[in-house]
Amino acid sequence: MYFPGDPLFAYDPILQSVTDDAARARLVAAYDHDLTTPEHALGYRWDIVLDGPAATWIEEGR
């Protein structure tokens, strides 16, 4: 899971190994205001899809 706007995306070898732009985008969590606790924690949503064409990318053999 990655957080949006990370300035180090271009240097991350795992993220850069995912060549499909849509699959790479699914690895980035989305800010969710409803999950945020003011002055305590920012809330993010990251849904994992286990199978099918929109499956979340995982390293094979791990």
C-alpha cells in the first residue's frame, strides 16, 4: 500500500516493477475524510481485490 502524492514513487523498485498504470494506481490508497479523526489521524481506504482483471498486484512466489 502506498499513500497518494509520495515524492519517492519514481524511486520505489516495487512500484516501478508494476508496468500496468491501472494496476499501479490500485496500489495507492485513497484519502477518506469519513475515516479521518481530526487532529489525530488521516483516514485512507485501500481495497484489496483477490482475483479477476482488477486484482491487486502482488509479488509472485512470496
